[in-house]
Amino acid sequence: MSNVTIDGFNLTAEEVLAVARNGAKVELSATSRAALKESRDYIESTWMHDEAPMMYSFNTGVGLLKDTRIKVEHIELFQTQLIKAHSGGIGEPFSEEVSRATMLLRANAFASNYSAPRVEVVDRLVAFINAGIHPIMPQKGSVGASGDLAPLAYLAAAIAGFDEAEVMYKGQRMPAAEAITRAEVGPVKFDLKAKDASALINGCTASLALAVLAAKDARDLLTDACLSLGLTLEAMRAEMSAFDPRIQQARPHPGQIKTASVVRKLLKGSTRTTHEARAVQFPDELRRTDIPYTPRIQDVYSLRCTPQVYGPVFDALDYIDTIVKNEINSATDNPLIFGKDGGGFEIISGGNFHGQYLAQAMDLLAMAVTDLGSICERRVARLIDPTLSWGLPRNLMSGLRGVNTGYPVVQCSLSSLVMENRTLSMPGSVDSIPSKANSEDHISNSTWCARKAHTVVQNTQYIVGVEMLLAAQALTMTEHLLPGFKLGEGTQAAYDEIRKQIPACLDGDRWFHNDIQVAHSFVTSGSVREAVSAKVGEFI
């Protein structure tokens, strides 16, 4: 991807992902650079004296010290001490992609010229991104109220070249000073002046970075869940009337309509999902033989109700994407600076740093994806049980019965992820504990909400990948029982790609861990969805 130019108003989620995951370079727009310089020149010429009006965190303390004036001679020391005071993070660091996204989003917020740091601060952030210097930021410690203060303090410390700051650089964890020297991005010690540090640490930017990544991964995951569903429908010889467009129009939610349409496209041309295929009796299938086989009237909910379960996930992601899009181009620190009619600038204190929008959106993401994983896991449970799968081989087991077990423990592992997800989908955005001597008497908990949503998505990637794996195993094990019956255009492409990467397990149990990891990569790499798109075109 070409360079990403930031101006504070037009950055897209796709560009954030390009920088965070694909190493795209960043540059500051010329208009933003000029605007930042103009506002900063005004600050330096007008407010840098001890008779200037009291302006929060510019020439005052923070929190309950908001009424304490900081003299001009102490402002630079104040910026340094502010970072030290907020370096209270705990736990393992965020990933490098979160670190990159956080720096980009913070720089973009500054580019809008509402925050009033020096343009040199933006240039320093951009230099770190382009050089691949990624500040180490502990994941725990933010309540998403006055922003992600604790994690961002570590980012600010790295930018400023603090002795205590650490970064990841070229795959190694090292002191920030060493990375700055090796990357030749400027002086190791970078002085922070009025408003610089408070601008760097204010705003729920780590929460937002996680949200951008989780929302994208959830969107891809939902696409793959449509593929795993399609494969299971084929393996179960499912009844397809539940996906009739007339049923969806009778309850016209966009996501429900889309889900049914996707399934119809993937299974176009399938003869495995017909009455004739269902009339074939499998060896393990319990069925009366003294009467003719009658049509299967309707399937269980995990098959038949998927438009009504997947649909809300599609619609939730549309809402979440709107929140994320707005947050990417928002100024979220405090106070903000605005131009006045007739010239000059005014500083106004407010609450744009509060992360409630992100917190609630990430809670919704966690809940929606948890339920998606839950219905997928129920289908996996059916695939290994011949009394629920219309006769698929027990446990999808091959080799000597008893000596070999098949896949029940693999399914059990998915159950553990579903239970973990259910716990993680408890809303965090309603859990407010006043902090900082009650100066922050309502907090959003946005960072935890984003972290747990991110974990739910990662867990569910395994669930969906394994459903693809086991549905493909079922299809291979029964294809000799259904000669002449074929898969749909999309499901055949998915099946072929799965078999290209994982041979069917037909000679007894093997080290299933490896198969699970490859199945997980179906989702994280996008290989199966790409193969299907190449065959049938865009299907979502």
C-alpha cells in the first residue's frame, strides 16, 4: 500500500490496518503541518507567561490539582513528571500491531489541530512508526476515563527517550534509547514542552487500536463462519427451505437477509442438500426400514436458525464499524484548542477522552461473537454424534474402533472456549469504579472491554476453523456413500482448499494439535475465503 497521509479527518480503518499489520509508511499532510504550526506559534507568543489564563494541563496540574498553577519555568519539568506519575501500567505488553496502531491514531488525532502539541511531537510519532520502533505498553491499568493514561504514558516515555522506556525493534526488546540510536530517528532525548505530554497520554487510543483490529478480525471471522456453516449443511445433508428468501423478507432484518443469501450462493448447485441425498441411509444412522423414508420437514436450530443468529452479528458489526470510523478521526484529549472568529485561539475543557462509545461497542462485539462461536460449537458437537448428525461416523473416527477415538476431545476444547467467551462477554462498560480521588467519578472501562472482545474474537477463530476441519472430515468419510451427489459451488471450493492444506484423517488418530493450528490459520490467513471468492466471486 502507498503511504498513508494523516490530516485528522480522513483516516480509514483500512489504512490503520495497513500501517499496523502491513508496514505501510505514514506522513503528515502539509495542511495539517501548517495548521499545527500556526496554533503553536500563537501559544508560544501569547500564553507562555505566568499571567496567562489558567488552562487545564497546560499551565495547571491535573485531576484535583487542576486549580494549581504551573509556572512557565516548571512547565517542561511538569511534562516529564506527568509521564512518570502515570507510568502505573501492569501486565504483559500489547502486541506490536496494537502499538503501531496506537501511535498512528494518536498522531492522526493531533493532525486535526484540536490538541495543540508541537508539530515535532507528531513527527516523532511518525518517525517511530516508519522506523518500526514499537513502544512497550502494559495492557492493564487503564479505566478508559481520562483516556488510556497508563499505557499511553509508556508510549510517551519511549517517544521522549526516557531511560526507563522499552520498545520492540527488529524483533528484539530493548531500551528506547538504543532503538532510537540504531534507527537514527533523531536525538535520543526529546524535550516535551507545554501540552505535549498531556496530549500524548490523553484519549482512549489504545482502546481504539484494539477496537479497529478486533472489528476487522470479527468481520473476517463472520465470513468464515458462513463457510463453516455451509460445509456443515452439506455434511448433514441439510434441509434448505429455511434459507428461502421469502422467509427472510417476512422478517426483513438486513443481516438475516444477507446470511440466507450468502448460504444460497455458497450452496448453489448442491445435490447433497436434497431429499434424494437424505434418503440414502448411512451405516450409523438410526432409521426405521419398514416404511418409506419421508422428507425431513425441518432441521434443528443450529442449522435452520442461522439467518436469525448470524444476522444480528452482521448488523452489530455495521454499528460497531460506524463507532470505530468516527473514533478514528476524533480529537479525544483535554483540553482542546479552537480558532476564534477574527483570529486567535481558545482552549476549552471537555470530556472527549471518555471511552464509553468504544466500551459499549466492544461489549456488543464480545457478545455478538460469543453467540456466533456458541452456535458453531453446537454444530461441531452434532458432527461427532451419529444420533444427532443423521448417521455420520461416530466421532468422525477412522482406523480400529476403540484403539482410535476420533475428535471428541477436539470438540471439548471448543466447548472450553465457548465457556471462556461467555464469561468474557459479561459487559464491562457498566462497571464503573470512581478513580483518582473521585475526580473521575464515572469511568468507561473501555480498555478492558476492547481487550476481552479481542480475546473472544481470537477464541472464536479456533472454533470456526475447527468446524471447517470437522465438516470436511465428515464429507470425505461419507463421499463413497453418496456417489454422484455434489457439493455447491462455494462449498466445493472451500472443501478443496481445506483438503489442499490438511489431508483427511482416514488411518486412525494422529497429532490433532497440528491440524487445529492449520484450521486456525484458515481464518487468520483468509486462505479458504480467498479460494471461495476466486471461484464464485465476492459472496458477502
